Amino acid sequence: MSNLSVADYRAWSGNNDAPDESFVQAAIDAAEEAINDHCSRQFVVAHVSNTSTRLYVPAGQIIRIHDAVEVTVVADDGATVASTGYQLEPLNNLTVAGETVPYDQIRRLSGYSWACDYGRATVAVTARWGWTALPAKYTEATKILTGDILAQASVRNGVVGFGEFGALRVRENPMVAFLLSRLVRAESWGIA
């Protein structure tokens, strides 16, 4: 299920008639998937009472986790770690441009490191996964990218049309890149 509805996209774009609803939905789905891939994260709202456990392969004192609004249990190689034995980051309910960001890493404290066993997933984290609310920048970027995808239906070989100076080509949308710049996880920059 998409974060952006067809009705919300149409209200934003001002085009309430065409194209067909299934075509618009496919463009929304593609835009959201492309943004998730670009940012190396899934933009979903965390369920109020739904927790699940995910496994991680640690390297040193810090493990990168999926976005989580609340972590309830952390286990290191089968042993539950007391909440005083680790630190959720970013600290202090950090906000970026007015948006509260979820936790995305856990630091082991008191000089301890996570149990490393040749690539075996030794850390289990039980949490409410996702965001408290979707970032406004994500939502706007999704709308813009959806519009770009829908506009591609009339584009052939990257050419939108011809002007007095020749072919007009479609390029990456700098506004989408700008909106998403603070939402990209470090992993997508090649930094682990």
C-alpha cells in the first residue's frame, strides 16, 4: 500500500481526470520505490502497538538498524542487554528541519562491543519499525517524482519535444534530490 493516495496526488497536481487511476497508482508506487532505494530506507509509519524482531550483523560498538521509533529489547548473542548497556541514536529525539527522525543505530556502552562471529547475525532488536510521521520532504518529493514519471509516458528516448534549438531532454529533477538530501542514510553514500 502506498503512502500517497491517487486522490492526494490528483489534488496536488490539479489533474483530476486523466490519466487512468491504475496508471497513476503505478507511477506513485514506482516513485516511492525509487525514493526508498535512493535513501536506503523504507518510509513507513510505525504501527502503534506492532513490534517485531530483526537480526543484525555487528561490527564493533555500533550497529546500524532499520528506522525505529521505539526499541523494546536488544539481545547480544542470545543475552538481553540492559537499557543502560546501549544507547539509541540519534540522541534526544533529534529533529531535522522540524521532522523527528527515528533511531537508526545502537551504540554499545561501557567499553563493550557487540558479539562478532564471522558474519553471523548475533544482535536481535525488537522494536516498532518506521517513522512517527512521514517527513513532509518525502511526501513532496514523491508527488514531484510521480508527476515526472507520468510525464515520461509522452517522452520517447528522453526527448520531450523539439524547440528552436533542437531536442529538449528530460534530466534528473534537482528539486527531488534537494528534498531528499537530508533523508539519505549514510549507507547510500558508501559509508558504513
